[in-house]
Amino acid sequence: MDIGIVHPELIYPRGAEKQLCKLCFNLNSMGHEVTIYTFEKKENYIFDPLLKGVKINSLDTKWALNYLFGINNVRWVQLIKKISTKIGNHDIINAHNHPAQWISKYTDIPTVWMCNEPYNYDSVLNKFFINRDKSLTSNVKLTLAFNYRMKEIINSIYPDNQIELTGSGVDLDRPIKHQENDHFDSIFVGPLHHRKRQLDIVKAYALLKDQIPNARLHFVGGEVGILSKRLKKSMMDVAVKNNLEIFFYDTISDQDLYHLYDIADISVFVPESEPWGIFPLETILGGINTIISDECGVKDVLPDYELVVKTGNVEELAKKILEVYNNQKYFKNRTMKTSKLLSENYSWEAYSKRMETIFNKIIS
């Protein structure tokens, strides 16, 4: 197959971008021709090794200017139109991440939309654009969702879309070998954003400063706008007030990330409205005890998983962290069983083969 993939940006080392690049790598390895179309791509991008053999067509245009006043929506329509003039003669288009699905309005090539999450229309200004968004999305042939919860959310916004479940994937670049030290190291990976609720993690450890005096908190992920800076300051204020060791890392290499995985005793990922969550799957796959929120989509593929807490409940999170701290061997054994399940059913290769099957079905 000749596959065109549209994605807004290749800048951040986030889960959605990793998913896209892993898919491209595997589709290319399976013998398919793959071309990516994007608004903006960073030079020396962290996932570039996965994109060897993949054609990349970038507009080299800033993908986002202002999240507060709906300015991006108008720009994105124009950028999608510009991308449509560059689309080659592909068999199928795979759109990843809003607003990539709008490409379906400007091409006759059938479009499959991997909807990691639909656009957030909670703000008053963004609501003025929702009818335009629905119109631009109406030509999508098939919309894919990670899980049942996300399928329901997508269906509530786009009731006329045909939606199927596909899940995603996870694997590790190398085995994680835990290194003992005198600390209880906690790790989080993801951009600093209020929806990721990193502040909840710091507040939970503040409640445990006497029970876990050797805790170190590691947050990997860059700032995204002024609200991220404010969030980081709030996290620092709580940490300083409670004498917590806290470390922030921007974009780091895989080598440095895996070093943090090696020393991590626990992974904490408790966001709100998270459609999937590649980071917690990676840490579970690596045998790291991992706490997730009940709004984290990956819980759907983790049967009988014990380390789930109510989103936003800092006290419950603190109790669960302390439970892991006091019973590390027990939870380690449980985590390894879950890791085996993930490796068998949710590898990136398995995800890519599911996508290949879906593309063939739409083409035929």
C-alpha cells in the first residue's frame, strides 16, 4: 500500500507522536510506502530513528500560536488546505490527532482517523467552532478509538461517524534493569499540563513526607505555554514547603529516559480524561509498579489491576503510594504478570498489523 499520514506536528516526545512514528516504522518494515504530512517538524527530532525510509513533507509553519482565544482553529483550516495541495496519489490517508482529520474534506482519498482524542470544546470561544469542525470531519470514512470510553466521547461529538476500537501499542527499546539506591524514586513522563495533574502527585508525596522521607520525584516533559510555567511553579512551591526532592527534565534522550526507568521504584500517572497512556504501559512492561487514574484509558486493557485511584483524589493517591512503598515485592510480582499480558497482545507490531488490516478493509 501507499499510505499518506497527516499529523499536526513532530516536535514533542509525547505518546501520540511516538505512536505515529512506531506505526510508520512498522508499516515501512512491512513493505508499505509511507509519507508523513505535517505543519511543523523539529530538526533532530527525538523519534527520527524510527522515520528512516519514511518520506516527510513539512510546511515548516508554527503549528500552534494561542490556545486561549481559538486562534489556532482558523489557522489550522488554512494549513490543512495547504497540505491538501501537496497530497500525493496514495491508496489511503491515515489522519492522526485533531485537526488532521479535516484533510478528508479536501481529498477524495479515503481517510481513516486515529482519534487519540477529539478537540476540547469546553471553552466558550472554542464552542463557536464546533459546527465548522463537524463539517470538516464529516467525510472521514472510519474513526478509530482506543477504548469504549473514548468511543462514547467521540460518538457524542460526531454521532454520524463510523467508529471502531483499535487500541494502541507499547514496547521497550531495551530491558529495564532496576538499580537499587537509598531513595524511593517516583517517575512521571508527559508534558506539564493541568490535565495531567502532576501537582496531585507532588501534593500526595507532601502528605507522605514523614512515612517516605527518602522520596525523589522525577518529572519528564517540557512546558507548553504560560500555564505550564505556572503549574511548574506551584509544584516547586509545594515541594520546597515540604522539603521534597524534585527534578524536572525537558526533552531528553531515550538513553537518559531509560536511566530514569532503571532507578524508578514507582511510576505515577493520574491524569484526567486521558484516552490511552503509553508511558504507564511502558513502565508496567518494564516491571515498574505503576499507579494510574480511573480516567486513564489503558485501564481497559489491564484486567484486575489493583493500582487505580480516583482522578483528583490526592488522599487516595497518597494511600496507594504508601501501600506500594510498604509492599513493593507483592506489587512487583503483580506488575510482572501484567507485563506479560501487554507484551503478548499490545506490541507496536501487533498495533501496526491491526492498522494494516483496517486500511485494506477500507480500500477494498
